[in-house]
Amino acid sequence: MKKFYFMLLTLFVLVTSVQVTTVDAATTDTNWLNTSKLTEGVISIQYEVPANKRTKLMITKDNSSYTYNLFSSNQSEVFPLQQGNGSYKVSVLENTTGNKYKVVYSDVVDLSLSNTNIVYLNSVQNIKWNSSDKAIQKAQQLTQGITTDEEKVKAIYNYIVKNVQYDYKLADSVSTDYIPNINNTLSNKKGICYDYSSLFAAMLRSVDIPTKLVMGNTSYVSEYHAWNEVLLNGKWVTIDTTVDAGLIKNKKTTELIKSSNKYTSAKFY
């Protein structure tokens, strides 16, 4: 658990401490940035990542930045523009030395959505899903015949908290570039808080319920944590499947919706 706390904290520190230098030739090629789904609040990056270079994507709006790892195994990935309408600076960065990076490509994207909650229905890098995933097929099965969002949320929530257990072994060995895989979480019935929140978000998004994956701190646990916010009846509510799975395992009572006052968010996706 302590190592996983360090891993999540390291991810947050990296987001806030990457040092960037600019190169003049960074904007000559526009094929790396795909804005065809901008009306859904996301962009995709098509970049051939050098196998021997640490490469990142930085998305900045109003001096607030989100930094993601880009991987040589994935030549196209989707990322959210989750900080509301306005101008975003999107940059591909390659490591030079230490925590210093140079800008390889950079461009500005303008987002103008009538409903910014649409962002939280997408498949993105750390909440990756499609209709053929077993986890998504399970979500369809669990919600078949259910008409209200609240009942759909309860059905998926109940399944996760009763069937997925916390993976302490993974928490002790997880790397700083770890990305959840919802199908692995479902089939192994194990996961860390990042896995729980990614699985819950993906399953709910697949049934058209806007859901955020949130990282930060809570009074329920001492470590840096991940949980969800779900749009229900026009309001964002806090749901923590990791905490509740632990409570159920210990035969304690749970409540679907947590008090938001007990949570402090640092990043949301």
C-alpha cells in the first residue's frame, strides 16, 4: 500500500514538476494531433514514440497542466479536455535529461461545448473501453431492463464492491507508468484504487452515465487515493468503490454516496 501511495504521489509530482524547453521546429507537422472528436471533448494523439525516449503529452489550460506518458506500444491514444471550454495548449514532449523535456510538437485547440459533461462519456487513456470488452458487456448485462440512471449505478456498484478485492501485491509492486486495464480487473477480480475507479467509470460511461475518475486525498484512507464522481439527477456525487469493497469484506455497512467534504481532489479525468 505504501508503495502504491508513493506511485500515485509521484504521478502527481511529475505532472507539476516537468521542466520544458521549446524548439522552433515543433509545429511543422499537424498529423500528430487529431481533433475529429473535439465536439465530444477529446483529442487523439498519433505519434510514433521512440523506443528509447521517455515521451509525454502535456495539456495546459489557464496555467493548469495535465501530463500523460506516451508509449511506443500505442501509436494512437485519446485524451480528455476536462477543464471546461476555452483554449488548450497541447504539446508532445521528449525527455532530454533528468526531469527536463523538450517540445517536439505543439498546437492550440479551442473547445466550445454546449454541455461539458459529454467529456466524461469517452474512452480515454486511463479509462479505456469499447463495446467488445468483457467489462462493458457485463455492464450491459447488469443494466438490462433498468430504466433509471440511479438504478444502473447501483447495479454496477453492487457488482464491483462485492466481486473485486483490493490487490495488495499489485500495490506493492506497481510502476509509476501503470495504466488500468478494465478487463484484467474484471477477470482477476482484483485491483488497486486506480483499477476500481477506472472500471467503475468505464462501465458507467458505457451506459451513458457521465463519470469522472478522481485522484486526491480522503479521510477514509491515509494514502493518495482514486475514486469516482458520478452525474446523478443533475448533480455530481462521490462514490468510492475501493473503500466500500473493503467495508463489505469486513462485514460493515456502506453507503452508495459519500460525503464530498471527506474528499479533496487534485486531478480528475
